[in-house]
Amino acid sequence: MPDDPELAAICARFRIRRDDAFLVLALLERPESRWPACCGTGCDPCMEDVAEAARALRAARRR
């Protein structure tokens, strides 16, 4: 994970491991309409959580 305290805090809040933080950043590079959805198979991390983390990071960076 890049040395980004804001990203680290949001990943911790959504229980996303440091090794998976890149997934949050990757979503911010594309329109939300193209984000993958939860597949319902119990993945870890669930894309629903990753998407919520990406929304929270985007909102935090707008402030």
C-alpha cells in the first residue's frame, strides 16, 4: 500500500487488508458504472466492501 494514511484508515475501517488496498485505488480510476458488483460467493474482500471504501476515499479527498 502506498504511504497514504487516509487510504490506510479507510481500508482498516472496511476491513480491507493492506495487500488489497490497490483494489480501492483501481476503482477510482474508472467510472462507478463500471465497478464490479458483489458476486455473492463470499469473496474476501467482497467487492461491495471495496466499492464502499472507494466511495469513502473519494469523498474524503473531495474535502
